[in-house]
Amino acid sequence: MVMIPGPTPVVGSIREQMGREIQAFGDPRFIKDYKEVISDLGFLAGCSGKTFAVAGTGTLAMEMAIANSTKRGDSVLVVSHGYFGDRFIDICMRKGLETDALQSEWGKTVLISEVEAKLKCKKYAAITVTHVDTSTGVASDVAAIGELMKKFPDTVYIVDGVCATGAEYENLDEMNIDILFTGSQKAFGVCPGLFMLWANPKALERRKSLGTIPEYYIDFDKWIPIMDDPSKYFATPAINLVWALKESIRIIKDEGVEARCERHMKNARAVQKALEALGFKILADKACRAVTLSNIIYPEGIDDLEFRKTLIEEGIIVAGGLGAYAGKMFRLGHMGNVDVNDIAAALSTIERALSRAGKLEKAGLGVGVYLEEMCK
């Protein structure tokens, strides 16, 4: 079982779409499917601007967001809660942007008051916020920041939703978000290879004001004609991934966006309570814990590599810690289309690994706590 924070498990009906016989990207049947995907994505995210579904990674989407909202010499504010928030710093500096960063202690969030104070200092072309940073398991209050941004109408509000969209509630129009993006391999439960980006009217106006930009593949102006009419060509679409995404969207629509977010919340809090009952600590403060993954600090005396090796032998793979927490914690993904049975199996495997490490006090404790919470 793959229980890392992306790629996440891919359910059978989505895998079937990946295995379909290939079609030409100009085939009217594929054009219809691609157009439906773009339309549905815009509806699900509450985007009144343009929706992009393009072959590439979440990091490419980060670059697309910056490329279409800033020009060399502009100032950008990066609000970072970990390793992936910090990635924006490098992206912005390479583009020749004056880059300021507000970086929280890992496991905590930057205060809204700090963000406001920084925005008052000078004019920023854009602000970036990572909704969920997979290095820390911290979730930002993107709605509160969006409300704050109404005071700064000239600043484009960019949200990195890679480890959030489809699990943490997001809505561009409701939350005053100008650009949001994610990757197919996270809460959408599709294989890696696609990114989805939403740009509201304010972001599109910013792109228009920039004129010709140096970037090519990630230029909004190159892709908008294709997103409006997928029968046109710019670059080859990832055909089977588009079909897989179409099936993922069907699953999300059937469940309902708000119900899906509530499921993730209930499941995450039950997982985290179960892990704490087993003697682990969660890196993120309770007030800002993500629902898509848990970053789990080992109790004293557990060797990280040996523990994760044991988990593989027992049937699951998890991710290691990053930065200063490398070797001190592991990261457990619980997003997308995973269900109660998947999580119960994963917790059982963690218990067996604890037992082999001589650190399990009572068999079935974590699984029992989890199931008790999920049955409430």
C-alpha cells in the first residue's frame, strides 16, 4: 500500500481509464472529454475566470502562477510554512523578482497580523501561500488571508493547493483567491503527470498587463485558446491522464465537494488521535493540522530507516521527514480516495512495526481508537 503524501492510491475505475486504448488528441470523442474536464474543474473550484489542465508537475504550476502575474523587478511576498513554501523563494529569485519571505517555525503558521504588517510595508505584485505544506503537515488559513487581501486589491493572491485541493475546502470566488493550482497525484487520486490551475479575472487582467512574457510553455496566452476549444493544438495533451481525471471528477461530484472535505477532516482527526495513542507526536499544532497527511515524530528509541523498512516488509510505504526532521519522523498520506479499510490496515501495519521495535504497549490500540472515532 502506497501511503505517502503523493502519489496517493489510485482506485480501480481511475486505473481503468489509464489503461484505455489511446486516441488521437484531435478525436472528437477526446475533445468532448477534455472540454468536460475543464468545465467541471472550473465549477468545482468556484472559478469565474479560466481553468487549465495541462501536462506537467505541481512545480511547473508554481512557475506558471509566477510567470503570468509578475515581471522582473516586481516585489513578491512568500508566506512559507515549510520546504515547499520555500520553493517559491527560489522560483521568484530566478525570475529576478524582489522576494520577501515570512517563514514560520515548522509545525506552526505565520500569523495573519504578520502578513498584514508586511503587505503594508510596500507594494507587492503577488503573494504566495501554500495551503498545505507536505514537509510539515501545516494547513494555512487561506480563507482568512483571502479576506485580508481585499485591503490590497493590486496584489495577486496565489495559493499552492497541491496537497490540499480536493480535500481541504477551497473556492476561488468565495475566498478571494486569484490563482490556485494542484497536481493530479494528490487528493484527486490520479497518477502523476497533470497539473490543474485556476485563474480568476484579476489574474487574467494582470497577465494582459504584462504583454509578452519570456516563458513559453506556461504562458496563459498559449493555453487559453486550447482550454476554450480543445480541438485546437498547442502541445500534446496527456490523453489517458485526462480520462483518469475525468473519472476522478465524477467520483468527487458524486460524493459532493463539501462532503468530501468533511470526510477528510473526520478521517484525519481520527488518524491523528490514533497515532498519538500509540505514542507518536504530530509535528503540526492542533490548530493548523492538515487533513491530507500527518507528519509523525517518533518516540524515543526508534530508528527511522529501520522502522520504515519494517513497514515496507509489513505491507505499506510511507515517506521520510524533510529538513531538520529527516530521520526524526515519517509522513503518512491519508487523502483522496482512501477509505476506512485502507487506514485501518495502515494503522495495523504501524502497530506491527512498533511491536517489532519493542515499542507497542497494547495490540490494537491505534486501530481501536481510529475505528471508535470514525463510528461516531
